[in-house]
Amino acid sequence: MPHLVAACADNTLRHWTLKKGADGSVAAAPLPELRGGHRGAVSTVTSYAPVARRGEPSSLNTARVVSGSEDGTLRVWDAMTGGALARLAGHTAEVNAVCAFDVPGLDGAWRVASGGEDATVRLWDPVEGG
């Protein structure tokens, strides 16, 4: 299900599901705020939709949101419930870029890349947290 996510200066993220009407219009329905994770303004956000690998629970098919913050951390969230799934720490300054991508040949594995004011680019496993 498509969704829209906004990074906010009050340390939260707000997000909505998008639904197309019969007349072609698009309506946005609010989902729970993503809060309680960052200690600084949220500066960047991305999302991805993993597919559970063979033998994994189907609950892993839920869309994920990844946020980066002035506090130097990234958070991985369940897009539908708003629950925090992982904290990714390693930057020593604000995180100002984040993207998620699937890795060809790794059976549906996803990775997150982040860039920060500390002049580093980091690669993360959003499931394992490292």
C-alpha cells in the first residue's frame, strides 16, 4: 500500500496511506505517528517494502520506514503500526541522507545507506541492526 512520510523538526515522523478513488483522485488517511525514537529533529526519511524470505514469518512483509536524525542515529519503523524495530547508531553527527535498496543475489535482503555531517557513508542491515 503506498504511503507518504514526512520528517518533522519535533523529533517525529508523520505518515499517511494513499488511496486512489474511483474518480482518479488520491486521498490520504493518517497512520500512527512514529515517535519516541529520536532525540533530535528528523532530517531524512525513506521507505522500503521487504518480502519475507523462505522460512521467515509473513509479518516481515510489512512496509518499513527508515529515518535519520540530528541526533546521529537512524531508526527503522513498522510503517503500519508505527512500532520501532531497530536503532542504528554509528554516525557522530547529524544524518542527512538515507536510502534503502534490495541486494541482488541475497534472496530479498535489504540494506540501508546513510550519509552524515561526519563526512561518512555507512551501510546497514536494517534487520540485524548493523
